[in-house]
Amino acid sequence: MPVDEKKNDEPSRRDFLKKAAAIGLGAAVGGSAFSRPASASAKSAFPSAPVPSRIFGRSGIKVSTLSLGGMFDILNNRLMLAKALEWGIDYWDTAESYGGGRSEEGIGRWFARKPETRERVFLVSKLSPRRGTDFTPRLEASLKRLHTDYLDLFFVHGISSIDEMTPDMKAWSQAMKKEGKLKLFGFSTHSNMEECLEGAAKLPWIDGIMFTYNYRLMSKPRMKAAVEACHRTGIGLTAMKTQGGGPVKSDSQTEIDMAGRFMQKGFTDYQAKLMAVWGDKRITSICSQMPNLTILAANAVAAVDQKGLSASDRALLDQYASKTCSDYCAGCGRICTQAMVQEVPINDVMRCLMYAHVYQDVMLARSTFQTLPAQTKTLLDRLDFGNAERSCPQRLPIGRMMKEASHLFA
Ligand code: SF4
């Protein structure tokens, strides 16, 4: 699938207009400012009340059920922070790597000008162990960029095995908490999520986890049990990648039909996917990338207005998930990786493709690809992925997609 070089909301807007046309709403939205269907509320453009809160695990801290994902240039979009607070979105998520530091810098600029708001915000940042595990100087640098003395929650960024939560990591987290630099500690994961959650439930020093969780994954028995185990031990849970978008963009009649059914009920299919996750009360918050006010407003409306999905709505999502499962990489990287003779981070490459195709953000896709082991690109072109394809439960055409990634991210 060809991808524009620059970040561009337009293809998604086209999708929305196409869906709207298919269900007879073309005139209603044709001249509107909608830039992405996830943003579109069929009812109201702005939230009528503050976004509700839930308690984050055993910490007892109340945070908004919608978290501002900061994977964008916040330095040049600080209006988003003002609107987020105005609408009750007090859980802000960033990382050392987002926007090459500009995400943290943008939040820091905000706190420098509005120091009185720091205590209102539940601030999360992350460091990737791929760049080494000498975290202390990098944490100091993050705090400096963020213009704060502490993080409310620190995540080890993007683990794929619970073995990465080593005794040294535990000692470091305890030392940082003692120094007052971290309040809570945990990890984020979009690979082998069930295994990571199962392991975390046995580690009493893990306070919180952010993980890929959506309507496609939440009904799988192993995922259900892993979430329950963490919930019971008091680990705070944040869902991400809740739209369940895969590396290949679905653009089928199935999707149009589903959008139409939800539109008739007063919300979009994108809002329905958020509501499905909010329907699981064990999940404290959804972290969503909201790089413009349209998306922020529509997601806030969904958080405020959510009335829960009916059994038939859920069935519709299940049906859609099943029909489009070959569009979705489920993050079970251990399966395809173990099928290969040489180690290739197939799951991570799939995520890069998702950023390019679903988020329409080739810069993000490329910068994420750059963090993968140096030999990855050469291997993508050279290797036979037949065994991995045969082992993939989603039946993804891995070989073709790895070649595509190799060319796209060259
Ligand atoms: S490519 Fe298939 S096996 Fe590999 S992580 Fe994705 S869904 Fe799982």
C-alpha cells in the first residue's frame, strides 16, 4: 500500500467520508472539520462534562479514563495540554523517544509556564531498555526536559518478556522511589502481552502496566486471565492501541457496514471500540494518541457520553474482528520469532507498518524502525519467512510484509 511521505490525516478523512456516504451522512459531514473518523461524534463536538476518573490499581490515585498520548510534537501543540486539562484529561503520557524529545520538552515548557498545574497532572514517562539500562542519567534528563522533580509513574518502555524486569530493575525502581523521583513503577508492552502480564502479577514491585488491549484481544481466554491476575494484585492497567488497527488497513465493505450500524445508534465505530475497552472496569484508562483538537474532543465526548455497548454491539465488533483478523498482528511475537532460525523482530516491524498505514505517520514508523537491531533491514530482504507464516495464528503474509517494510523504511 503506498504511503505519503508526510503525516497526513486526509486518507482517514476520506475513509470517514466514504463511510458516511455509504450510510447516507455525506451531506451532514461533507463540509465539517472532521479529520479522522475516530474523532467524529455523531452527537456533540465537545464534551458536556469532565472526563470521568478511575482509581489506578492499589495506588489509590484517581486518574482520568482517557490519557493524552504524547507521541507527537507537543512543543508546537501546547494548546492540546490546555484543552486536555480543561476537559478533565489529567493523565499525560510521554516518553524519552517521542518526537525526539520534543514531547517531553513541550510538557516541560507547559509546566515552566503553569507550575500550579503540575500537581493536577498524573505524569508518565518511559525509557527504552533497547538504548541501555543505565537509566539514572536518562531519567535525570527526562525530568529536566519535563521541568519537574518527579514522575507519577515510570514505565520501562516496550518490553517483550517479563525477564526484562530483572532484580537490578527492581533495585533501581526502589532507589528512585526513595529519592522521590518516581512515585510508581511498571512497564509498557505491545509484544507477548499475556506472558508479560502473567509474570507481572507475581512481582509485587510492579505498580502499573500499559499494554495493547482492544476488542480483538479482550475476549481471548489467556488475555482475560492475565488481566484478571494483574487486577487482583492491584496493578494499575492502562490500555493502548485500542482501535485494534493492524499493519494492513482494512478498507472493506465489512468495515463500512459496521460503521453504518454504529452511526445509526449515535456513535462511530471508532468510539464503539473505545467504549468496548472502557466497558472493562479493570482497565483504569485508555491512552490514545490525540495529536489534534478534533480527535481530543471526540474521544473526550466518547469518554463522557459512553453508555456502554449492548450485547448486539459487542457481537458486531466480534464479527468484524473475526472477518478482519488477517489484517491484525496480535503481538504474539514469540510465536513467529521462534519459528525463524535467525532472530528477527517481526512483531516490531509489524508495528512500524501499523504506524505507517493506520496512523498515517511514516516519520513515526521510520523512527521506531531505527530503534530495531541494525541487521534487521538486511534480514527482512534475505530471509524466508515461510515457517513464521505457517505458525502465525492470524495467518498474516509475513514474508510479503517484511519485504514491504524493508523498502518503506530504507
Ligand atoms: S506476525 Fe503473527 S505470530 Fe507474529 S506477532 Fe503478529 S500475529 Fe503473532
